[in-house]
Amino acid sequence: MKLGKQSIVFDHVYLGQAAVATGPKEKLGPLGSYFDQTYDDLYCGAKTWEKAEMQLMRDAIENCLTKNNIGSGEIDCFIGGDLNNQIIIGNYVMRDYDIPYLGVFGACSTSVEGLIIGAGMINGGSFNRVLAGTSSHNATSERQFRYPTEYGGQKPDTLTFTSTAAGVILLCDNATDLRLSGVTLGMVIDAKLNDPLDLGRAMAPAAFSTIEAHFRDFNTKPEDYDLIVTGDLSYYGKAMLIKLFKEINIDITDRYNDCGLLLYDRFQQEVFAGGSGCGCCAAVTYGYLLSKLRDKTYKKILVVATGALLNPVIVAQKETIPGIAHAAVIERIGE
Amino acid sequence: MIYLMAFLVGGTICALGQIILDVFKLVPIYITSLFVSLGAMFDTFGLYDKLVEKAGAGATMPISSFGHSLVHSALEKAEQVGYIGILTGIFNLTAAGIAASIIFAFFIALIFRPKG
């Protein structure tokens, strides 16, 4: 059911088990123990960075199927995307599966974008079981969006560190302990910033727009959620989002955090302003936050995946970097 | 004295680069190109040569020296063989550096693989 201007309420979309596979830095971070599979080597047993990211995605899918105790033949659709050109990770991993596939791109908002599309398919009654997944890899992203690490370009404090992680979750129509009760679709918001080394602040206005629309559409306030998380706004974008809400007299400080700041210990791990990438929001949400919902720390959370719609070619042509954010409400059923 | 001059001149060139990088938010490749161009320009009227004379490695180590070498060798060859020398002589002084970087990169790539 449509709610307000840009939201949808789902009445029978449930979350099965999710699985996360990560690289070494995420393993050593504060949430390392929440991930299903981790690698000590950034190559993840593969020969190239892209193949390493494919391995992570494959691990996440396999672990997800095993944890849900279902075969790939029982999945109606896989919705996935990543940050590489032509979203190659999903495309190539899905060669090996007999699952219908939709590739999507929303930069780092892809995880929730996948949830929205999958939930729509299930709530409409067409499909029963949908997998939504996404991945990112530090080295593929550095090359895609910045410079290869060997180039040795200087990195300012505002830069985020692309996480090496893949997360996959099962959406289904048979009741489980968690449900996806509603979503708010974001609009492309251009804050007119053009520094590719400070994406957190470029995305904060998009996160603000979506969260504000969410509160309006659902007629809720921050207190109605035990936690509000954004995907990868960084230390600087987080501060900017809090400030934007203060300007309209809403205080989110006590229940708001950012996945990129949860995934790493910013002071010990040399990740500059925090973690980023599609895998960041997916790993933290599917690995850590779902566990916290299931162990009754939280009852209802708002996950806002934030994407900087960055393309190096168009930025070199003096264009700005617009952002987008999509929000999903995940809640525990029963007390 | 030349050591002090090397430190001061080299340091000033690098500090300028850092300030431009931080203030104008240019990507690193622009800074590199900018300093190559500046070095080339300063070679006109032999300005860069005077700097090299005074500061030694302080002037030859930064990338601006690459621009200086390009123009310098092109003009030198042009004096010997005419205008065609601008084209044939441009890499005379830098050929060793360019060839060395390609050859060393090749051998390093054979032995190591990138870590990040």
C-alpha cells in the first residue's frame, strides 16, 4: 500500500536468514565476529580484485542458502548490484546459478534498493522467496573511482574507506521473526558538491531528504525507532545529517549512527572518515543489526542506505556528485 | 651551501604543490601536469638551469625538472639540426628516466603483486 508521497507499507514481507562474507579489515573490526565468512587476504583466494569480490558474493549467497536450509531452485529471483562498471560482480556470479536475476545499481544504496524491489515482488503476491544481495571491494573501488593504490595519491581525512564485503538476505512471504514493514524511496538530491574525496557530505542531504520524507509519510518521529542507521555518510556526513535535522528541530543524536562508523574502529584501523561501499551497509545490517534485533536489543530499526552517484568521467567534466538514499523499516515480530 | 639551497628550493616546490593540492582540491595528476608545464616554462631564458646550478638536486628531483628537461633537450637539438630537432630531441635527456621506469616496473610486476 502506498503511503504519503514516496513510501510503501508491506503487510506480509518477512526476512529470513542473511549471510555476510568480508575481507581482512572488516574481520578485525569491532563487528568481525558477526560475519559468516571472513578472509585474511584481500584476494580472498582469487587471482584478481574483481574475482575476489565475486568470491565474496558467492560465499554470501551459499551461506545464505545454507542458513535458510533451501536450495537455489526454490529462489524466485536474485536482485543484486555492486559498484563495478556494468555491475559485473552480480552478472558473473549469477552465471553459476539457476535463479532468475535482476541487476540493479544505486551506488551504495543498492542494498536497500534490492530490498525494496524484492519486497514489492513478494507483497504483490507474485514471488515467494527472493534473495537481495550486494558487494563491494576496497581495491576494485579504489581503481574504479579514485586511483589504484600503487599510484600513491594522498588521501585527505574526509575520504572514506570502501569496505570489502558482500551481504545477501532472503525475503519471503512465510512468517519469520523479522519483517520488512515499510520502505521510503529516495529522490536524487544534488547538494552541488563535487569533491570525490568527501562523499559523506555529498550524500548527507539525500539521507536527510529520505528520512524526513519517511517521518512525514509514516507520521513517525525518531523516538519510534530504536536505531536509525545510514549506510556510509562518514564522520563528516554524520555530523552534517545531525545538523540538518537540528535545523528543523528534530534531534536524532541519541539513536542515530552510521554503518561505516560501526564497521571499523576509526581510530585504530586507518579508514580515514569511516567505511563506505555497498557492502558496508549490507554487512552491518545483515550481520550485526539483524542479530541485535533477534537478541531483543532492538525492536524496530530504520536502515537508510546512502549512495553517492559518482562517476569519474562526468566529474572530470566539472559536474557535481548527486546522492540518493533509500530507507527500510525492519522490525521484530512479537515481544 | 648547496645542501641548504637544495633543501630550500626543493622544499619550496613541494610545499607549493601541497598547498595547491589542499586549497584547490585538484586531483594529483593535475598537480603533476602543472609542475611539468611550469618547469618547461621556466626553462625559457635558462631560468631553470640557473636554479639547478644553485640548488642541485633540490631542482632536479621534483617533477618540474621533467618539463625543464623536455624543453631543454628539444631546444638543444634544434640548435644542432634545425626545427626538426624539437621533435627528435625532446626525449634526449629524459629517455633514460622513462626507459628505466618502464623496465623496472616490468621486473617489479613480475616479482610482486599489489597489496591493495
